[in-house]
Amino acid sequence: MVDLSVELSEKLLLKNPLMTASGTFGYGDEVTDFVDTNLYGGIVSKSLSLNPRVGNPPPRIVETPGGMINSIGLANIGLDRFLEEKEEYFHNFEGQLIVNIAGQEDDEFYTILKRLDRVNWVRGFEINVSCPNVKKGGIQFGTDPDFMFKLIAPMRDLTDKFLMIKLSPNVTDIAKMAVKVQEAKCDAVSMINTLYGAAIDIYTRKPKINTVIGGLSGPAVKPVALANIIKARKAIDIPIVGIGGITNGDDVIEFLLAGASAVQLGTVHFFDPLAVVKIHQFLQQYLESQNLNTIKELIGKALI
């Protein structure tokens, strides 16, 4: 048998490089009737805020050519319900749980982080810096390198667990953002979050989602994600978790060759919930066909 395991830090070993993308897989326990969640190396939870959020009013998701646009608005059950309702499932989950944290001000991030740091079934954190900061007039944490650094640098002192920052592509230079993550002594970056997107109904002449502009994801964004990973890989030494339009095993290999150490499956869950089964099998067969013993041998090996 080939070795599919990857190490994102000395704190986090994944049995394979396949993770779920936050917001596309719920909390994991909702889908166990039709997919074996233990095929994933890790589950990244739906974004979690301190208090429950109902999110944006509908319509808040629309299909587009090659993907979809969403504007869910970080709807979630809140920290207390998460701790009460998800413990049993994650105690039995064979992979690693990474909790995605979304706050609207610095203190909300820090409060959630400190509480979850004491929970043994939480193995690490992904910080959503695409959130609007209510104290700063709605500016996103992840659009200014220095602003983001001020948010994430204190987090390293709040937890010894795996700490990953999810970067937005809606910036001038994503490599500069990645460098700030490394300077803040975080363990990894995940990239990319969604691109800005919009769609208009030509008959009603109205936007197809309530907020007019939302986040574009799916196969259409894959080339953008790969380009951003290549840029970031040249600028940092910490691991990259690749996200953006991954639908099959070929895509996973391509992301690894570009420099990602692991990947997250996202929009594919909406049209092929069993994609993880096929991808898992493909990775094993691909390594055997290439006479490779470990998947780590592929990371960053594109002839660029």
C-alpha cells in the first residue's frame, strides 16, 4: 500500500491530503448516511462565531457556468451549541477536526480560540479573515497585510494547536498576505477563499442573490487558485492547503505539484457528494502507476 499521509506541522498529521472546505460540508455529522466521512484526512467545520447567526436572507446561492455564487453570511449554530451537539461525532471521527473561526472583531476570534483550545477533540483552527470588522466600518481583516497581522499574531500565544489562516484572492498581492501569516508564526495558509461574483436575471433585471455580490467557487476558479498557490509557494516556507475548483483526482495531483501539501474539497460536494471515494482510489492508483511510495514526493514538484 502507498502512503497517502501528509504532515501539515509537527502538531497535525493527516492520513491523506483530502479535507473538506468550510461551509460546503456542514459539520460532518449531517452527511454520514450517504458518505463515509472517515475517508477524509480532515474535516474543516462550517464557520463558527461566538453567537448563532442566521446569515443573509434568501436568495443566497445561485448556480453559474462552472460553479456557483453564494452569500450565506456565515450562518451557523454558535459556539455553545457546537460544543454541546458535536462532541460525540468528533470523538469517533478518525480524521482531524479543524474548526473554522469567523469573528466580527478581534475579541470574538480570541474568545472562541481560547475556549476551543481546551477541547481535546478539536485538533486545530482555520481563521477566516474574510470577515467584516464591525469596529472598522466593515473593512475585511484579510485585505490589508498589516491589519491582518495585528489580528492573527496574538493567536499564536493563545493556542499550541495547529493554526492556519484562510486567505482571500481579492487582494493586490496574495504572496504578501502569506508572508504575514508566516511572520505571525502560524502553521499554514489555506487558499483560496471565493472570488467576487455576481449574476443578474435578464427577465426580472434583478440580481440573483440578495446581497447582489457574493463569492464565486467551483471549477471556474481552479486556474486562479493554482496561480495564487504558485505565487505564495515562492514567498513562504510553511505548508499551503489548496482550495478552489477541485473535482477529481487529477485536480488534487495538480494542486500538490503546484506546491500545496493538502487540499480541500468544496463545491464538488454539491454535485458529487461521493467525490472523495473516487479521489481516494485515484490517488492510490496514481502513485502506484508512477512508482511512488508516498504522496509527499509530489508536493511542489511541478517543473516551473
